[in-house]
Amino acid sequence: MFLQAVEDPQSFQAEHINRLFNQFNIAAACILLLVVFLVIYVTTKYRRRHGDDSEGAPIEGNRRVEILMIGFPTVLLAWFFYKTLAVSSAVMPPVNPTRQPDIIITGHQFWWEVSYPRNAGTPNPANSPNYVITANEVHLPVGRPLLMELRSADVIHDWWVPQLGNKMDLVPGNKNYLWLNIRRPGDYIGACSEFCGQQHAWMRIHVVAQEPADFARWLDSNARNANPPADALARAGETLFQTRTCAGCHRIRGTPADGAAGPDLTHVGNRSTILTGLLSTNEENLASWIDHPQEIKQGSYMPSFMFSKDSIKAIAHYLEQLK
């Protein structure tokens, strides 16, 4: 992911950061080559010759060389200090306290809650709730500055999508902010880069950058309530979901399920993956996850249930239809 970010930055912020990073690498490479040259030159010119037992004449100080050795690194460091401040100011301008965020990201062990506030500069249908809430798959519009508010529900997490630029910690009890202006549509992959527990390695980030019109349609669709079950098996799955403990941890809008401990499942069938990228979204994988979650993602807070195979199949069938 790191090399991909260096070679192919896809946001205003990433372009500025990578440009500074590349300038630093060029300067470091030049200094390395200079040091290697001087080591070779000095060891060759001043080496002891065969048969020469003399100590050689002492070499006194050279004012010009000393000024150059002190002055050049000082000027170089001052220039990089100035450039760092300039880039920091460009990618992280101050946040107006009255500015509502375009998106709120909340880190959980081990998944991402994604909330889109109404009236935050993004189109929302008139009948949408105060927040359009989803999980793990983060949809964003391209071509305009977005203010992201970052929170944590438990421990310190860290948001980093290399192609989209800077990192930011999510700290319990605090709100941090990140500006983002994505250049082109596409799928961008990142990860939590602050160790947060047993499944830290599988706390991936999937950003889907879309043209504004496509993003508006996606947001409109995800603001709607869940589709009703389409067949008898799905209806049985819905009944099991609502009457067992599933509804106590997960939310499905338009149904009595209003839990907040786990990911929102209102439109889970539309997501390309589940478990922050661990498995593709399909009925078989949903059934496997419900049947033995601790074998698939050990350390997660999804409990192991004593469901029959038929019950598991019905719940998975119901969830796969939530699109």
C-alpha cells in the first residue's frame, strides 16, 4: 500500500505530502552519494602507501570547508522545516467550529462505523434520518473538500488510506478532524495503523470514491429503510433475527432492530465484503460467520450462538437480501 501511495497519489492532500516526501528522498540520496564519494576519496588519497612508515603531515582546519559543512545542512534543514509547515497548512487548514463534518468515522474493535450527517453539504432525501449510517465500506464524492470527523468507541485507532494522504489517530473521548479532496473515482484500500487488539491486522479500510451524482444516488439508496423479506425463508430469517439476540447488537432501519454495539446491517447485502475485508459478501460467508465467528475472526465481539443449521441458513438468506 505504501508504494502504491508514493507512485499514485489520488487526493490533493496525498499529492502535497508525496511531493515533499520525494524531495526529501532526493536530498537524502544526494547526501548519501556525497558521503560515499568522500569516504572513497579520503580513504584512497590519504591511505598509507607500501613502505611509507611516516605519520604524514597534520592537516589543519579549513574555514571554508567548516562553513560549508555546517552551513549547508543548516540551510537544508531550515528549508525542509519551512516546506513541512507549508504542506501541513495546505493539507490541514484550521476547522471552523461552525462547520459540520461531511462524514463521521468511528473506530470500533474491529470495524468502522460510518455516519453521514444531514445538511452537511451532501444530498440527502427529505425523509432520511438525522444520520445515514453504514459500516466499513466508506463512500465519498470526488472533486470537493470533505471534512472528516474521527472518533473512537473504545481504544486508539488510526485512519490511513495511503493513496488519499495523511493519517489521523482516533482517540477515545476526543474528536479529531481530517480534510480530504479526492481527485478521481476508484476503490482505495487502507488500514488501521495503530495496534488496537487481536484483530488489528483485519481492520481494513475500503473507500469507494464516486462522481458526485453517483454518490448522491448511493446516499439516497442507503438512507432508505431495509427492504422487506422477499420470500418465506427470508421472512423466517427476519423473525429469528428480531427475536434472538441479533437485534440487541445490530441496527436494521425500518425494523425493531436498533442495536449499536455491532455494525449497521440495513444494506449489508450491497457491501462488497464483510468483516472489514476479510470475506466477500455472500450467503455462504454470512452463514459461516454466524455459525462460528470466533474461528473466522478470533477476538471479535461477535458471540458464538447455538443456532440450528436451518436457522443459520434463514438468517444468512435474510441478511444477503438487505440491499
